[in-house]
Amino acid sequence: MTNAIVHIGGYTAASAGRGAGIVAARRDPDSGELTPLGTVAVTDSPSFLVRHPVLPVLYAVNELPAGRISAFRVGRDGELTALGVRPTGGADPCHLAVAPDGRHLFVANYGGGSVAVLPLDAQGVPAERSDLVVHQGHGPDPERQEGAHCHMVSPDPGAGPLLAVDLGTDSIYRYDLDADSGRLVPRAPRVRTVAGTGPRHLARHPDGRRCWVAGELDATVTAYESTPEGALHQRGRVDASGRAGHVQPSEIAVGPDGRFLYVGNRGVGTVSVFAVDGGLPRLVAEVDTGGEWPRHFVLTGAHLYLADERADMVRVFRVDPGSGVPEPVGEPVPVPSPTCVLP
């Protein structure tokens, strides 16, 4: 089997980080081993990365007070060639996603509390924004929820609405995209989490009905089920970690076969593994990551790749196909201030 390329985003000096831009590494799909190839794009604080669904194009947020996104053409050995930079219209963009048809890019502006839409041409190059929707409101936490803080944008793989997760307003907003105008049409009402949850990211199940939301501020996982009309109904909540101490959930993802849910827990430095064969997630294991601040992870093939922002490393785990539990493989790969791993 041939080796594959992984790109790693992180914080640079522009955000008090130690990285220089986007790093590439060669991945052995059999062993999971990563071989760093160095920095392939010098760009400010590319804290989250995503690929175009069909074109060899990579997009990065530049998480800065004057938010930007950067687009790159990807070469066969992971090299990146700049295609363009566009402002996002809001501060500190922290997440982005491409529409399933590849025609639009959605961006979550954390500081700006807004969602931006940028049309993409036939080569995947972004044009100027076609829309910017600003959220209003606040939550009970005076430091983290003084205003809106959009943290994730999640397009539906089918025909359902775009979901925008807002930590500051304890809300999940739903939008339909008018593909001709590139504008977002809100679906009312918005989904409100329990006050003080601080919803960060959500993970969709392959069945298209279920999803789970990581609460950054109250250290929970909330289960939802969608109706054919696209409404979300809360089914209940569980703790994100079984450990004592400060728990600040980060990434949440469903395994490829849909049997297990994974949650990264900053502070205690773990990944929780939940079975999702019942009404609520059931904790089956909690794995130490070897660091304290697992910011992001991704599941690909038989492996889980985890970026620990403060420990300056990417850790490789092999996932047991029966139990779903990750086991560390080899030594951590040194990467400065990593915040996103993109296979």
C-alpha cells in the first residue's frame, strides 16, 4: 500500500504559538507511522484545515483578529501552492467546511460570532463572501459567553440544513443555503442547549439521524436525533469524562462503522470512548493521550491521530476494531503548537 500525506495546522507567533504554518507528514497506512516533511506553507495561525471533496485543494482558517481563509493547491507529495486569501468578515475564524457539492465554503468566526459563506469556482478558488450571518445573544458564563462565539459549521451530507454550533449563545443554528445567491436562509427556531453548556463541536452519525455535541464549558456530551424535517430533539446528556479535575472537551467524532463515539478531553489529557448502541452514549474506555491538551484528533483507516497543542506533538493510536479502544503506537511526532490533523 502506498504512503499517504497528512497536513497539520497549528498556531504561529501571530497567536503566541510556536509553529510556522502548515506542516506535512507522510503516513504509512499499515503501521500508522508519520514521517514529518516540514512546513509546506508559511501562513499565520492555520488552526483548522479542510479539503475540497473532489479537487486537490486545501483550505485553512487564519485565526486572527482580522480573520482570513487561505486556499492552496495540493501537490502529490503534499506541497502546497497558494491559490488565494479572502477575509472572513469576522474575528478569529476557528472552523470551516466545504459544501458537499464543492461550490461553497462555510466559515465559523469565533470572535465575530458569525458564519461566512464564500463561493468556490470550478478550480476550488474562493471568491468574495456572498453572505455573513451574525449571531446575537450571550450565555451565563460572563467570561466565555459574553457574546456569540460560533465554533463549528457542519453541512449535512444529504439535503438537510447546515448546522452552526455557537458556544457563546448555547445554541445550534440551522440554515438552508440558497445556492444561486450564496446566502443562508435561517430555519427557526434555533436549537438551544442547556444554559452554560458552551457547545463546541458536533459529530454526525452515518445513519443521518443522530448527532452528539461536545459541551466545552460543562464537560458534557449531548445526544440529539433529527426528524425528517431537520429538527433536532435532545435525547439526554452524559459526562464527557470519568476523570476528576478540570475537563474541557475539544474534538468529538464517530468511528467509521458508527459503533463508537470519541471525545478529546483537555485538562485531564484523555480520549473517551463511548458505545452508541443505545439511547445515550455509554462510556466503555478512557485512554490517556500522553499530554494534557488534546486539541483535535481524526480517525482514518485503522488509526487515530491526535494533536496535543501544548505538548507540541501528534500522537498515533491504533484503534482496536472490536472494542473501539485506541492504543498508542510508537513515539509522539514533534510538531509545534498543533491544533488540527487532516489526512
